[in-house]
Amino acid sequence: MKSERILIIGSNGQIGSVLSRYLRGIYGDDRVIACDIKQPVVQDPYFEILDATNGKRLSEMLRKHKVTQVYHLAAILSAKGEQDPLRTWDINMQTYFNVLEASRENGVRKIFYPSSIAVFGAHANGIAEQYSFLDPSTVYGISKAAGENWSNYYFKRYGLDIRSLRYPGIISHQSLPGGGTTDYAVDIFHKAVKGEHFECFLSAGTTLPMIYMSDAMDATVRLMEASKDKVCVRTSYNLSGLSFSPKQLASSIRKFIPDFAISYKPDFRQQIADSWPQHIDDTFARKDWGWRPAYTLDKMTEEMIVALRKQYDLIHI
Ligand code: NAD
């Protein structure tokens, strides 16, 4: 494990900014190189600018740092992606093809590819099973479904050890989300701790699969460290944390902030949410590499509120 040299592409985002700290805690600071198309907010000696649409530059970085593992997080997400579908397809696919080819050519041993519940559509019918039919409704979902199949192809054809999770909406206090349909579930906490009213862009009863960041980190490293023979799904593993609606989340928040107020004004994201399953069956992840989420809704809510109060310096109010 100590000999790994890791490159995180898209390290400034909601997941990357937390994952880089998490992996550095395991492998050591100098063994985890962070890169993104833009500079990070906090200066990082192990950060380099990289536009992953530039395959030549990516190859140079893999060689320069003798990279053994790549976490490819760069992508345009579901809601933002709908504003410019063809550009979203280009960026999501071009960056991934560059990762696949540059990794193959430069001896990278393992790749992490984050997929999404957005690969599912109307035919997943409420509960998405591992092999439910994939009929994604967004360009983002289409690109993730294609990426999953390319992962499987590169594994079978070239033996590239690619591991992937279909993340549900991720809830974090450390970082802000970057334009997904589940972003409300982070924004709501910021409003709640500041004592502000929250207007939700999804309807009260829209149940979606979500996961707390700390569970997402655990699942990611657990999968990446599993022995190769345990990783039987080479497209992408279903992953489930918890499922809830805005109304249920608001009720959970009121257990800690009783006067929290919410109203509902669904926008274009409602249609995307309606095309996604409400629940995810992650039996394969549980069976193959021992996945178990640790967080319930109230446990997550309490931790989010305590952490955000500290961030906003409201702890003594
Ligand atoms: P994000 O939008 O917060 O971060 C993506 C990062 O990629 C940004 O910092 C951006 O600057 C960077 N980036 C964009 N184009 C780039 C390029 N050409 N070269 C280098 N960097 C580039 O996204 P996130 O929420 O951190 O998600 C990370 C990955 O996880 C994505 O692939 C996303 O599809 C997947 N995912 C996220 C969620 C979620 O809820 N956050 C759920 C499912 C899947």
C-alpha cells in the first residue's frame, strides 16, 4: 500500500477536496497528487493544474509522478450538464478516454471511475437493482453509462484494473456540490444553521438515494483496496446509503433546529429527479467486498449541523 502514487483528477470538487485529504491520511501527503482545471482555494504543495481533455499533458503527469492509481473525478454533473448537452458529452467522455489510454500506456495499476444513480431511468422502477435496465434521461447519465461500459471493455481487453461505484447524491459539510440534482440536500443544511428559510427546487415527497460523505469515502477506499478476485462487477457497483425526501430531511433537521422552515418550488431538476430510482439495491457491493453504510438520517443530520455551526462560527449562539 505504501508504494502507491495516486493522482486525483478533479480534486477541487465536492468529492475531490475531501477525498484528497482522506487518501493522504492513508498513503501520506506526498503520495497523493491533486489536480484540477482551476487552482484550489487553499494552497496545496502537491497540487498541479491539469485540463484532463489534454491527453498529452495527462501522460506527462503520470510519468513525472510515477502514478500507480488514478481517481478520475472530473465531470460535468446532471443539472449543469443539461445546459449544454454536447459539451457535457465531450468533456465527460474525452477526459475519460484520456485517462484510459494514458493509464494503459504508462503502467497505471488501478483506476477509480465514479458513476452515478443517473445511469438509471424509468425502467429501474423505483428500486434499482445491479443489473436493472439502463435508460438514462440526462446527457450526464448517458455519459456515465457509456463510461461504465468502457471501463468493462478496458478491463476485459487490456486487463486495466478499473473499479467503479454508482454514487447516490453525496451530502457533505466540508465542500459544496457542483451542479447535481441532489444538491438541495447540502444547501438545506447551510440555510438551516444560518436560521434562514429554505426554498427547495424539488417537491416535498421526492425520494432520492443519498449517501453521507464519510460513508462514501469508506466505500471508495474499501472497493479500491479489495483484492482483485473480490471485484466481480467491472461496469460499476450499485451503492446505497439512505433514501429520503425533502420533507423527511426537513423533519430530521427540525429535531435539532425546531423552527426550521421550508417551502417547495420545483424547477427543471424535478423532471430529472422523477426519472431516477428512489432506492438502490447494493447487494453485490455488500456481498463482494463487505460494504455497510454507518449513517442513519438523524445521525447524518446531527453531524452536518454540528460541523456547519462550527464553520459558520455559530457554535456558542
Ligand atoms: P464537482 O463538480 O464538485 O467537481 C468536479 C471537478 O472537476 C471540479 O473541481 C472541476 O473544476 C473539475 N474539472 C472539470 N473539468 C475538468 C477538466 N477538464 N480537467 C480537470 N478537472 C476538471 O463534482 P463532484 O461532486 O466532486 O463529483 C466528482 C465525480 O463523482 C464526478 O465524476 C461525478 O459525476 C461523480 N458523482 C458525484 C456525485 C455527487 O453527489 N457529488 C454523485 C454521483 C457521482
